[in-house]
Amino acid sequence: MHNSIYKLPDDKQKLIEALINKIKSKYKNDIAVVVCYGSYITGSAYDKSDLDFFFIPKTNKGYKMNMQFIINDIGYDFWPLSWEHAERIANFEETIISIIAEGVVVYYSEPEDIKRFNFLKQRIKELTTNKDNENILINEAEKLIVKAKSIFFDMKYMSKEYETVDVNCSQILNLLFNVIAILNSTYIKKGVYNIENEVKNYSVLPEKYIEHFNLAIRSKCLSEKREFVKKIIINVDKLLQEKKSKQEIKISNKNFKGFYEEIKSNYNKLIHACNNKDYLKAFFTAHSIDHEMKNMLGNKYKDFSFPNLIKNIDETNYEKLKKLTYKHEEELVNLLQKYRIDIVEYENIDTFLESF
């Protein structure tokens, strides 16, 4: 992570100073930090590069510093980012991680503000260096690839115009680039424009990734463009599934706290569906239980004897599914007891209220 700004021109330095002076005089208690990011941080600036910066407001008044302007034919955007939004970014819930991780604080209001921002930087570092957090990154990568597949559906079946397909293509390629970065326990630093330099040090890359990437963005044939994008999706997904299969899920109170208490309602719902011969409810609830269990246990799922609820959804025999649901729940409770996972359970509302 960088801690300085590369060769900032005089006009850019004057601009920062002017903004900070205005904050000090009119918004001293309203803006927590001002952060620079982008080309002057990564060292990729050119003569027409703008100065990328944002600020984190402390009050509603602070948002009034939001401004966009042009100086000497260069456009600028001094934009607000809430603490909540910044926290989502630091948790890899959005793809612009570098603005926090690589960002340089050029102003802060109070020591608590810079401390809070540095905590976000530290969070990113922990997620990318601590193996115990690998599951968090993989979950976020999976969300991105699901989104990419959704856009590909539009690209293949809904979009007919070249321009629309091209937009779909760029969206998908950006998402998948982020997935690949996450699978390498990092984030995109310089953007998709520098993709070849970024990925050259990655230890994990999809088969023929750069070749397919370049063919996808350059092809003027819609069917070819779709085909190359499809190949990238398949190859990235393959890497993701391989990564997931190697995950070591630690069964502990930290990871499983509240899981049974939450999924208990699904067991009840599935029993109710069987009693009422409600196929739709049985179908979707059984799939929900199966998905949640496999998501929680990862490659350890096969080590336990959970009955296959989905395979036994049968309109002619709800009693069998009902018995298997009880068995499935029993298997989960036995698992939790084996690993000494706490289950928060009360006999009735009175016992709950006594301990509340």
C-alpha cells in the first residue's frame, strides 16, 4: 500500500491546499478526512490526469463540499463517501477497494478520524493476508461471478445491438477481473487499463485469460464476442470452485454462532409443508436448507451424514421427506454438540424473559 503522492504538479498541490483551507475555515467539524487516490498515487498519471479525491463527511453540512469543476481543460470530482460506504468497500462488498487501500489521507479533522480510516486500511490488509479470512473473500468473489453470469444472460439472449453487447462485455470483464484479483488474495490497483501488468504476478489465472480477454474486447462479431466472454466466465468459475473445494472451514462458535437458531425456522417450514402437502414450499425450503448447509460447511459437508432432502421431494410421499427432515436436523444438532457449539434455546417465553 502506497503512502505518498507521486510528483504532484504545482496546480494540483494548490488545489488540494485550497480545498483544505476551505474545509478548515467553513467545514472544520463537518468533514472527517480528505483522501487522494488514482493515477497520482499509482504513478500512472499523464499531462491531462485529474486529481482523484474524495472526502468523508461527519455531518449533513459536510456533504455541501461535494463539487465538480473543470480547470485548464481537466475535469475534477470532489465527492463524498460515507463511513458506512467506506466500510463496505473495505470488506470487499464493492470493487473499488484501492481507493481505501491505496488512498493517501491529505487532511483529517481529529485523531479519531485518521484512526478510523487507518482501521479500514488494516481491515483490507487482514482480509488479503490472513488465511482465516479466505472464506469471506471467496464469498464476495462468488457474488461477483453470479452477477457476471446474470449479465451474460442478457448479453446472449436479450441484447441484439452491438453497442449493448459491448457494454455487457465490459461489465462482465470488469467483474471477472475483480474475481481473479480476489482469488489471488488481492484487489485491482491500477484498473482494467493496466490488466496485463496487474495479472503478471498473479499465481492463479484462468486458462488463456489475457488471450480471451483481448479477443473479447476487440471482436466485431457478436457471436465471437459472446463466445470469448463465455470461455472466460467458465474458466474463472472453474478456478473459484477449485478454491472453494480446498477451503478449510473451521467449525467453531465464531463461525457457527446463531446458524442453527436461524435455520431452525426452515426445518419447521419444511415439516409444515409436508404436513400440508405443499409442494412449492417443500421444494424451495428443502433447497434453501441444502444451500445453507453446503455454504457453511464447504468441503467438510461430505464428512457428515446429512440426508439428501432435494432428492426426496416427492408429491406421492411427503412422509418420507418429513422423516428425513427430522433426521437432517438431528444430524446438525449432533454436529454442533460434537464441536461444542453453543445453542441458544429456551423452553418458553417466560424462561427467555427471565434471562433477558
